[in-house]
Amino acid sequence: MKILCIGDIVSRTGRDMLFKYVDDLKYSMNIDLVIANGENSNHGRGMTRRCYDEMTNAGVDFFTLGNHTWGAKDVISLMKEEGNVIRPLNFPGNVPGSGSAIIRTETGTVVAVINLIGQTNMSPCNSPFEAAEREIKRLAEITPIILVDFHAEVTSEKMAMGYFLDGKVSAVFGTHTHIQTSDAKILPRGTGYITDLGMTGPADSILGMNKDIIIKRFLTGMPQKFEIANGKGQFCGCIFTIDEKTGKCTDTERILIYE
């Protein structure tokens, strides 16, 4: 089976890019499942009901989140009512939602998805490594196909997670840093991996934000109010081909489209 994983969707531009490209990719690449990180879909912070509806209408089947999970209050009801929105598993305390879920595709294939958040340069959280190991033991009894969105800041932490989970899950893909990496590959024990999927949103920007404002902040050191950039968009993601019997990844293909 083929699973398309889409990087952080930012603002109206990112949502528009889904409408432009998801259906075509599903048809041309024989995609069975589409997973996207939606934590920036509402003007760069959080996910509202309207954003959720638009993205599902555009063809996204499942959503992961990250450090902006609580950026829009709608997300709590979305996680409770929809069943296809998860937040990082290793958030501390008793917070709403779940950190993993089971999906059944139209062909009947059962897929598990886990969402994790990194510890380095992020808000305090529990160990993503320990959380992942516990959850994988439970999910592996249900399906051999397990995918992990690791929403983390530091490349080394993402790579460590990839090798830590190699052979235990089907794919590990990084999100959060908004810059697509060129290291999509299959690790030695059969796990597909990419350090960061990249951003789906405004192309002429700095991580989706107005570049002039960001540059001014670096030049002056003064606080600036961030604004979403306008203009043409980009679409970033990766397709993982998974053996349905073994759960091993057999191929990876980066997707990078500039308007």
C-alpha cells in the first residue's frame, strides 16, 4: 500500500494546495491513505472545525498535531468527535485526546498512527522514546503497519528516533521545522524515514511567515508581530510504500511542488 504523508499545513495557502494536488496525487500515485500535520492550518496556529472540514474535503484522511495543538479551542471537540485527529502521545498530564489511533482504509487494511513531540528546545513533555516503545507494543498486536509523526525541533533527536524505531514501525517522518530534508530512505531494518516532510503553505516566506517581518526581527532584535505570508504556495510530503503483510517499507518518494 502507499501512504502519502504531508508536512505542516500552514494557513489558507496550505489548505488551497491540498485542493490543488491531493486528488491528483491519489489518482496518479495510487495512494491508499493520506496523513497530514494540521497544527498550523488555522492562520499558522491550531486547527479549527472549518479548517478540518476543508482539509478532509480536499482528501486528507487523518491528522496529527504538535506544539500548537491547543492553538484553537475547536481541536478538543474534533479529537473527541471525529476519531481521525490525534495529538502528541507524550504530552504531560491528563490532557484531552489520544496520541495514537487505528485507521481502516477503504480496502480494509488496518493502519496505526502515533504522534510524538520532541523534548529538545520544546515545551516540557515526557520521553517520546519511552512513550513510543510502550504504544508500539500495544499496537503491534493489532496491525504490522505503524506510522510515527515525530514533531521535533532538532535533527539529531529525529534521527535518533528513526534508528530507535527501525524494524519496529513502518515509517518515521519528522514535522515542525517546515524545511523538507533530502534524506528520505529505508533504514537497515525496514523502516521508512525522513527527517522532515517540509511545509505545505506559502512558498515565498520564512517558515510560512512574512519574510520582511522575520528579517526585521533578526536585524533589530525587537519583538515583531508575525504575519502569514501571501502569494504562491508549495506542497511538501513523502510517499511511503508499505508491504501490508510484513509492515516493512519498500520504497520512499519525496514530494516537493512549487507553484
